[in-house]
Amino acid sequence: TAGITQAPTSQILAAGRSMTLRCTQDMRHNAMYWYRQDLGLGLRLIHYSNTAGTTGKGEVPDGYSVSRANTDDFPLTLASAVPSQTSVYFCASSVGLGQEAFFGQGTRLTVV
Amino acid sequence: GENVEQHPSTLSVQEGDSAVIKCTYSDSASNYFPWYKQELGKRPQLIIDIRSNVGEKKDQRIAVTLNKTAKHFSLHITETQPEDSAVYFCAAPITGTASKLTFGTGTRLQVTL
């Protein structure tokens, strides 16, 4: 079973460029999340979705946007990347909000 | 605001000793408390969780205890082994507009021979 997958696994991006990080799950989970992981700061929530068609802002949403057109996909877009967005990004899903989260393998993004 | 605090940030123990990691949370409505293990370069994975209707849960060498009155929960690893070396994260659902999992800042556990 695939579970939850992210693409790409790593990317180097020029500042000012846009990029979409992809996330797909095949577990029919209602809730999906995007976290960024930075050394010493743990996992910080960027955006979330509790069901297809709805999204919400997390702790650090500025500079990012998401959409949830269907249950399986939850892409994260950086409209104009800045160096402070250099991080490891994890997508996750759960049956519902506040329940066990399953993580993708992560995307390492470097903005130069 | 509502948050989850985790201590210590780093922990070094000798193989065979026990390790304890503690977390406190601020939202009294939180009812689900998972612990995740993240090995170097890998994704976080759930190792144990507890719900608010019990005070302790065990799974082999791992246990989690919950004190709802004090709003803290702890991860206990006994008879530590080198493969326990990793970063451990606690989490709790913080209510607001919706109950989203908020993570602690992590504890880097090093088990030395």
C-alpha cells in the first residue's frame, strides 16, 4: 500500500520563483496537513484541511497556500519563495482532525 | 496561545538505562496524546498514544503516562537500546476553530554503548 506520498523529495529553488509541493494519500483520510520542520522548532503546522473542499490556516501560514479539490490530494504552493522557506516539508493525513497522523516521506526544499 | 511544551531538548543515556521525556499542554479539552519517533532522515512515525480516559498505556519497553489534572504526559522507555536513538515528538490536539495536532519541539535521545 502506498499510504501517503510526497513529490518531489528534494528541490533547490531560486528566490522569487513559485513552486507546488504535491501530496497524495490513498487511505481515504478526511484530514490532511502540511508541516514544516526546522532545527530546534519541531513540526509547525502551515495549513490543514478537515475535509475535501475546506482548508484552514495553521501556525505559520504566511507565504503558503493550499487547496483540497478532492479527498486524496493536498498540494502546497509557494507563490514567491524566500530563503526563510528553506525547510523540510511534511504532508500528513488522519482519519479526522486531532487523531493519529500518518506522514509522507518529506520534501527538502532549499531556497537560494 | 495554546501550545505543547516538551523537555528535555536533548537526552543522553547509557544502553540499558531508562529514558523519560515530558510534555505539558495548555488546552484542558485535549483528549488524545500521541508520541512520534523520527529517525535521521526519515518521517515521524507513531510509536504509542493515549486517550484521556486512561492514565497509562504500555507497549513492551515503551509506556506513556497522562496526568490530566496537571496537564502533562510522559514517554518512558526502559532498557534502552542503540536503535532507540532518534528524535521524539509529543503532540496534542489544540482546539480553536478545529482540533489540530500541535507538536512539541522534540527531544533528541542518544543511547550510548
